[in-house]
Amino acid sequence: MPEQDTITAPLSWFGRFKALPVDSTPKTIFVAVVLCLFCSMIVAAAAVSLRPTQGANKLRDKQVNILQVAGLYAQGVDVGTVFASFEPRIVDMKTGMFTDMFDAATFDDRAASSDPELSTELKDDPAMIGRQSNFTTVYLLKNSDGSLDKVILPIYGYGLWSTLYGFIALEENGNDIFGLQFYEHAETPGLGAEVDNPRWKAQWSGKSLRDGDGSLLIQVAKGTGPEKHHVDALAGATLTSNGVDNLVKFWMGEAGFAPFLRNLTAGEA
Ligand SMILES: Cc1cc2nc3c(=O)[nH]c(=O)nc-3n(C[C@H](O)[C@H](O)[C@H](O)COP(=O)(O)O)c2cc1C
């Protein structure tokens, strides 16, 4: 008997794909792509769902730093409650006066410093920040009788590898330093990151920005300097120290908070 030919329908692309061995290149690529998509969906979902928590943590971190520089932080303290004793205000940096143009509780200083509408490009830029916001949030700490106890000012500028962000706390006279600390930077641990060392930070307490004539004398430098105004540079980290010297002088100077501090202490801000 003659053999009967079997006629098979041509396979679709899916059928051909299914028929491939499991360790074939197309199937390996397919599994890798599906896995990547699945993982990226999980990462995206986690990023979106954690955003509010990250925002809250960032805010709390900033508040902790303000409490620390003002000497009001202790382990276990209710940060929100203590922070409520500060009065955030926006300063117009051009006039050195308070302004109510923005809500101080929600004003985003960092966003403002890169917004061309709200900031000014710096020609003379010792702190190496590029643009300076025209408006800055400061924090007032008052005594029970309403008089000023301390003012907390944000400061930032470039070190060796990174921009250092921090706060300086000044006494009610706008001249004596209560404390200074950075809460964000990427300087090298053991070298530039020693700006976080409590022993180095402690040097700032009790120093004065200006002398009796109003000259800005605060300095971070190697060796010795005027006792009331000198902070020792970090050993092995002169470049970060120079950055701190530059940024403190910039923010405490005429282009920074000097006009505001004059107005504040004269009761005219
Ligand atoms: C890997 C590496 C990381 C460094 N990180 C820093 C730093 O964060 N800040 C800094 O001022 N110097 C840093 N330095 C050292 C500087 O290059 C420079 O030698 C130093 O600032 C000079 O300080 P001195 O005069 O006190 O020795 C680093 C050096 C190396 C090799």
C-alpha cells in the first residue's frame, strides 16, 4: 500500500516559540525581559507608596537638625512638639526684612534656589552655589516674654566633593554663635566628614562673627587666629575646611544674612 502523506498546518509564531527548547536564546531573553518588567513594577510601586514616608522622614530630619543646633534635642524627645516652639519666617534676602509673600511652613528653599524667578545668579560666588535664593526660611526661638532667644539660619556651600548643607544658631545679638552643624554632605569619612565630629563642632560655640567694629572676622583656618573668631581647620581636610570658611563668610556677609541680622537685632526686620 502506498504511504499516505500527513499534511500539517504551518505553526503560528507562538506555536513555533512554544516548540523551542527551554534553554533556547529566544526563551531565555523572554524570561529575562518578563522578570525585568516584573521587578521594575515592584520597585516603581514601592517608590510611589514610600514617597509620603520619605517626605515625612526628611521633614523630621530637618527638624531634628534645627533642634540639635539650638541645643534642644535629646534622645526620645517629641521632635514635633519641641519644633513647634520655633517660629519659621521667610526673609527677603535683598532687603533683609521678613516677608509674608510665602507660607514659611511649606516654602521650599532648595527649589527656590534653582528657580530663575526666585533666585539670582551669583557673580561673586565664594561658597560655589551658583544661584542664591532671593528668599530664605529662618527659624526664631523666642523666650516666654516674646523676646528673641536664638535665630537659626540655613547655610550651604561647596567643600571638596559636595555641597554641605547645615544650620548656624546665633544668640539674640545676631553675633555670638551658639552652634553650627551640617546635616547633609558627601565629604570623605575620616577627612572632610569630620565636620560632623562633635569635638570639632563644639569649637563653634561661643565664637563671634564680628568684632566690636562690625568687621566679619569669623574664620576656619590652620594654626592660630583671633581667639574669639578662630575655628581650627580639620587635620588632613584643608580643602573641606576652606569650603566651610568660605560658606560661613558668604552667608554671614553682606550678600548673605548680614542685612537681616542688623534689622533683626535693631527690631526692624
Ligand atoms: C581619597 C581621598 C579623599 C579625600 N577626601 C578629602 C575630603 O573630604 N576633604 C578634604 O579636605 N581633603 C580630602 N582629601 C585630602 C585632600 O586631597 C588634601 O590632601 C587635603 O585637603 C589637604 O589637607 P591638609 O593640608 O590638612 O593635609 C582626600 C584625599 C584622598 C586621597
